Amino acid sequence: MKKSLNLLALATVVFATSCSGPTGPNTQRGAVIGGLGGAAAGAVIGNQSGRAGEGALIGAGVGALGGAAIGNAQDTENRR
């Protein structure tokens, strides 16, 4: 049960950050790739303390936000 709640929360974070507001393709791509990479890294790091699900969730959120920020910078530069 707890694992399915973690996966649901992870999916919510990734979709919410990748689809919020008017964004360009690099912002969306960056959010998705960052979220997936962050989830993987967070799961590995969290597994060391026995909390892989929580690590994946935190990593996904941080990765999605970071990826979206980088992609947004690229979209802004492309618009100029």
C-alpha cells in the first residue's frame, strides 16, 4: 500500500511540474527527464537508509524543478 502511494505521489509531482503554465518544449522535456533522473538517484540514495520510496519522491521533485528551470532558460534564449 505504501509503495503504491509513493508511486502515485511521484507521478503527481512529475506531471504537475511538467504541465504547469505556458511552457516551451525544452521546459517540459527538462522537467520529465529531470524528474526521472532525480527519482532514480533519490531511490538509490534513499535505499541506503531503507527509504527508497521517499528518496525517489524527493529526488523526482527536485529533479523535475531543476530540469524545468534549465529547459526554461533554453526556451527563453531560443525566443530571443
